[in-house]
Amino acid sequence: MDHDLGPTGLGWLVALETSGLGESLRQSVWLYPLVEITHILGFALLVGAILAFDLRLIGVRAPLLPADALARLLLPVAVAGFALAIPTGLLLFTTEATALAGNPAFLAKLALIGLALLNILAFHRLAGRRMADWSLSDRPPPGARFAGAASLTLWVGALACGRLIAYL
């Protein structure tokens, strides 16, 4: 985007992008890369922990790892990653709000993250609620396997869309 011409688009997006925060992030040599690195670290922690648990849900290496113990280990890592990724993602958004609001990869990333979060809620309300019953099973129940496969697909898709934002 050519910032010499000024951003165009919805008023709140222009206001966000031209705010002191957006300007500071764009003009700082160190701030933007620091926020971007933290965002990537947050996403790596989030998706790495989730993917490891998803593989257990779909049955990979299942006999070696009780699902409930793995969940207790990985859930705090995923939450920490989410806590890093969301605020840093919002900061990054302020630098190019008007362009990102129309970027199909960015919009797809947001949609996939939303679906992934809904999948997490559904898992914890359904198959995850009875995890103690099947935690040692080599073959988790179909609902858990479906949630794991859906999660794997959604989070990898969100990562791919995140990478594509710069190219679309």
C-alpha cells in the first residue's frame, strides 16, 4: 500500500490505520518486527499444541499418550499462544487496516480461526466432556476423531492464509 496517498475505506479503519499506534508501528524499525515475531511465536505455540492434541484425537500414537494427560499438558500452551497471537494480531492489523479488511486471505484466516474456535467449543461440550472414559483408548470416539481432523484442517488452513496475506 502506498501510504503517501493515504488510506481509503471505512472511517473506523482509516482512523485505526492513521492512529498514533498504527503510525508508530509502521515507522519504527524495531517495533513492527518485534510485534510480528511475537505474533508468529504465539501462533506457533497455539497451533503446535493444538496439532499435537489433534493427532492424538485422530489416533496417531494413541497407545502411548492418555488423551486427558496430554490435554492437561498442551491446553495451557495453546492458551498462552492464543494470548500472544490475538493482541499482536490486532496491533499488526492497525498498520494496514484498510488493505487487510479487503484482503481475501486475511478474511479467510479470520473465518477459519472462528470455525476452529467453534470446533473447540463443540469438542469440549461433546466428546471432550467424557474424555476420561476414552482417554486410554487406542481409538477415540468418532466425535473426537472428527473434531481432531476438523481442527487440524482449520488451523493449518489459518496458517496458510496467514502466509498468503502478503501475496494477495
